[in-house]
Amino acid sequence: MALTAGAADARVRVTRNGGTLRVTSPNATAEVRLARFLLRVRSRDGGLLTKGTNDGVFFEREGSAIPVRLGRVRAIERRTDGAVLRVATSE
């Protein structure tokens, strides 16, 4: 999901307010809850583009039947095109 049209867009803003990180571009806004990772992405007009679950965010590795759950955001690296997050996992 691209928040920007190019690799580095000066219109991308990364702000942290308490326990939430917000990445905003002309195309969309992503909000990340830093404790027990939660991601919400909204379109320009405010429509919610992501769907949450009670189990939190997870992904599956090929060949494994056990989902990898994402936990607390451990570090944030701001970049010109957004941010890179290091997140604790259940692995």
C-alpha cells in the first residue's frame, strides 16, 4: 500500500503523539499504536482502508502453521519517505 507516489516525497509527515505514530501524505494517513502494534490506514476522504481483529496484527511464514503476532514497537527510524518500525514479535 503506497502512501506516496515517489520514493522520497517532501509532503510526507511523520509525527508522534504519546503512544501513536502518524504517517501522513496527500494520498492517505497511517496511524500506528506503539503498544501492542495496531495499524489503521485511512484514505484522503477519511475512509478506513484497514480492518482490525481482536487478536492484533499478524503474518504467516511460508511452511509454518503458526501465525507470527506483532507486539510493541521497539524503535522508529524516520526517513524522507515515511518511517521504518522495529516491532517485537511472538517468535
